[in-house]
Amino acid sequence: MAQIFSPLPGTFYRSSSPDKPPYKSDGDAVLAGDVIGLIEVMKSFHEVRSETGGANIRFVVDNEEPVMAGAPLADID
């Protein structure tokens, strides 16, 4: 199992806007380099990319949840 961590403190978003589908949903396969969400810091959005691939992603934070730098965002099997 691998984890994806927040690179910055801010608000985690699973999609690019409220009317768009999430980048990844629980159970999706993930490739290294895939965008799994965004961290918003003071109106600036930063992509969160997976450093590893796997067959199953499980998010451990909710959409629009505040996160600290280094906090786990998702697990990958």
C-alpha cells in the first residue's frame, strides 16, 4: 500500500469545479503522475499527483476538507 500526502496546507478538492466529475473516485485505478485532486491555498490551486500507480484508490479526506501539509489524502493498493 502507498499513500498520497498533501504537499501544502489548504482545502482539498476532488474535482476542478463543482460541476465537473472528480479526478478519481474510490476504487479507481491510478497511474504514476495522475492528478487525484487540487489543494487551494489563498485562491491559488495546486494539482496533487500520485507518485505511484495502483489498482485501487481510497480517499481518507472528504471533498472541500481543510488539510495540513503532510496529511494523508488517499491510500493506493
